[in-house]
Amino acid sequence: MKNWKSTLAFFIFVAIYVYTAITKDADIVETTGYVALLSSLFMMLRSDFTSEHISKLIDNIKIGK
């Protein structure tokens, strides 16, 4: 598994987010939600699967024009 460190960090972060959601401190839940969203996007962009599909999509758009 190529991105095991990022994946582990993400799951730790999700556990912390669930804990904050249970405590219901609105400011912390909102902030950690945004951090979770950004980290998820970052992990998706690091994936080879995502980069391959983005390049295929760009190639198909170029062919269509």
C-alpha cells in the first residue's frame, strides 16, 4: 500500500472528528470538518487511480473538441 501513512493519519483524524462530534462543540466540529474535507481531497489527488482518470478525462475532452 503506497499511501499507508496518509491513510493511517486520515483514520486517526476521523476518530478525533467523531469524538468532537459526540462532545458537540460546534466550532471544533466545523473546523475539523473542513480539515477532514481538505485532507480527503488531498488523499484523493495523491492516488494513482485518481490521476489516471483525470488524465483520461482531459484527453477525452481534447478529442471531443
